[in-house]
Amino acid sequence: MDRISNLPVDVTHRILCKLSIKEAVRTTVLSRNWKHNCDMLPHLVFDDRCCVSDQNGKITKRKRKTKFCHIVDQVFSLQENNTSIVTFKLSHQNKHVNSWHIDRWIRHLSRTSVRKVILEQWEGSLYNVSSRLFSCQDLEYLELNGCFIKIPSSFEGFGKLKSLNIQKSTIDKGALKNLICCCPLLANLILYECKGIAHLNIDAPNLKYLDVEGAFEDLNIENSLNLVYVAINQLQASGSCSNLLKYFIQLSHLKKLKIQGCFLQCAVDSLQEELPKPYLCLKSLCLSIRLTNLEEILAAIRLLRSSPALQDLELSVRQGDGTAFAPGGTTYWLNDNQNWDEFSQLKTLKVTSFSVGARNEVDFIKFLLVSSPALRQLEIQIDHLDLVQARKHDPAVGKSKSLLDDFQNCSFTQLRVVKLTGISGVQSEVGLITFLLRYSPVLEKMTVRPASVSSSSERELFKKLLQLRRTSVKAEIEYLDPLKHVQRKMDSKSESETSSESDSDSDSDSDSDSD
């Protein structure tokens, strides 16, 4: 008995949706009833999996350029009567896919009620987005990668668009602002390394998620009071964002804020004084900060003070020129300003690129620790390359006093989990571990991963850890093998190199085939 021929249509479509386009088309030979099932596929995903492989699993350049476009054309020929395409995704590394090919496929899409379009061009010149795409009035999700975007004069807006994702593309002057303004339901916006935008102007009343990364000069947000998540990564310290953080005060629903790259450096002017209104909903904060710069430290502290509900804090320590005070000046300032409020809700603290021997960094982190009575989890990733750079700016690096000298009466009554990576076993690092073990009465687990794979340094560090006294009777020290961590990195690199070699071999095969 043929069990698949008479399956319900919805079940058949569910099966086809789990397959690649190549596999879905092959099912047409399974039975007479399946012959036309591919005529109404809701999700059309074209990527490198569409191309046929040789016996060794390699995709040759000749097959890639002849088969890819043929497969897309073949599938679209079966979709002539399908007006309800849900998803169209075109993701390729084939520079032989010409713009007129993509224009033709988009022309077909414009006659359907497509809701999700993803165009990813990873190699070759930018694809000049067809004006036909802007006539797809049912679009709810649009993602463009490696494109040139220009809004046609006939564009009336995307009335249903909720998510817009543009990456590594060039945007015509004024096009982004017009595009955003004409999407009244826009809730998610991602802009990643886009050219042609010096001043970012965002006006989206329903926007909830904003993620921006690039070398922009200024960022201005208006009428977006519903923002819940904001991530800003400014790649170059140019221009000024003096009004942006003041605007953030109006975001009463903001729950997560990420400020990375040079953005805090450019926005310190907006934090010259205490913020007038607290972030009552902000629970997660991620900051990229130079702890050699007093202005950035003050800006960070004012943000922290204005976040009474903060539970998760991540600091990415960034080295840079332009020390704003004398070496060791952070210590003096912190000692004179110890009356700051406690971060009573802070439960997790993560610090990356930390130089445990740098005085400014240690002083700032230890004050954070002491000011966080509810802290339950601490993670510190030590970067010894940054420590070398820090020594150029502060001769006192590596000579900071032990934390035990300053805080003999403190106690981390909630701290249960500590994770330290990149440990080399120098005195300042052992002092940090000693400090945490001594003043954490309920500590349950401390994970230590050394930076070095040298057997002698490992043995020495392991010996020191065994000798340290622990206040918590439940404290367990887990010593991770650094060699496994290095091996994972090497395996990842090897896979990348193998992939590159395969592409190179494919090109060679193509050249010989052409000959």
C-alpha cells in the first residue's frame, strides 16, 4: 500500500518545509500525487546547499555557476500560480549570479504576497536592489546583506513591516530615514557596518529592538519611547552623541542597554551631571569602557546610579590613548567618593579584557564588588596583551596593592559562583583569588582556567590554589585544562583553512574544466 500518496496536504507541506529546495524538488518523483506538491511551496530558500556535489562532497565552481541559477529558475517556473509565498531567501557566494537574475526573481515575488525576504550577497559587487522589491506590500521581515539601497520615488511604504535588518550594505543619502518613516509597525531594527550613513536619524514610534554598529558620527533617536533593547557599537571615535543618553532617560520600558566601541567616549558630554530620571526597568547593562579615563568612569558610575533595578552588568575594558588623569588617579578619586549608593539588585558581574595588575582597573572593579551586596555570580576574563598595553600608559601597572589591604571587613554574603579565565599565576591574580575565597562565606564553585599550557607554570599555579584558605566549607575549585581550550581554537582554525583550501581546489577544477 502506498502510504505517502494520500497524505493530507498540510502534512505534505510540513514535510517539504523541513527539506532543502533541492530535496523538496526530488520528492516529485515519489508518487503521482506528489508531482505537483512543489508548485505551492511556502518557503523558498536558495543557498549553497542547492548546488550539486561531486563524489568527494566538493562543489565545483563550474557546477556552482551553472546549477545555482538553473535551480532557482526551475523552482520559480513551478511557482507560477503560487501567490502565497511566505519566505524567499537568497544567500550565495557566487559572483556569477548576475543582478538581472535577482531582478527577475524579485519581479516574480512582487506578484505574490511574500512576507519575508532575505537577500545575502557575500562576494562580488553590491547588488543594486530592484525597485520591484519596494512594491511588496505584505512584507513583514526584510534582511539585506551586501546590497546598494536606493528608495524609488514611487515607494509608498511597507505598511506591515516589523523587522528590518541591513548589514554591510551601502545606503543612498536619505534612504534609511525615508525607509524607517514609511514603516509604521517597525519593531526591530538592525544596522551593521553600513556605508553612506554619517548621521543616523531614527524615528519609529513602535520600535522595541535597536542594534546599531558602524562608523557613524552621530545618532539621533526620536519618538521611539517603546524601546526595550538598545545596542550601540560605534567603531570610530568621531563626532559627538551628546544628546543621546539624555534622550534615553525617557525610555521607561528599556530593559537592556549595550554601549560598545567608542560610543561612551563620544557620549560623556551627556553625562556631565547626575541623570534626572532613573531607569526603573533596566536590568541588563553592557559597557565598553576605558578605565584609564576618568570622564568615562564618571559617566559609567552615573549610569549605574540611575539603574536601581540593574541585575546584570558586563564591562568590556578597552585600552586607549589620552589618559585623563595622572597614573593612579582613579584610586584617589574612588577613595574620595566612597559614598555612592549600593547596587542592591546586581546579581551577575562579568568583566572582559581585564588586566588584574593594572591599578586603575583593579581599583574600579573592587569598588564594584564591595558595592554589590546581592552579587551571586562573578566572571573575569583576563587579557595579558591588554596588560602590556596598559603599562605604556601607567608605570604603576603591576604594582597595585592587594585587595586584602583595603577590604579586611567586607563580605560577599550572596556570591556563589566565580569563573576566572586567562590566569597566569602572577602575584596580583593569586591575591584576587585569595580575596574572593576569604570573603565569600557561601561560595559554591570557583572555576579557574589558566592562560598558559606550560606544564611548569600549571603545576606552580595548581600548587598555589591548593594552599589557599576557603571560608566557605562548600567551596569547590574546578581547575580547567587550558590545552583543551587551545585545541578547540586550533580545530576551529583548521576547519576554516580546510574550507578555504576546498574553495581554492574548486577554482582550480573549474579552470581545468574550462580549458
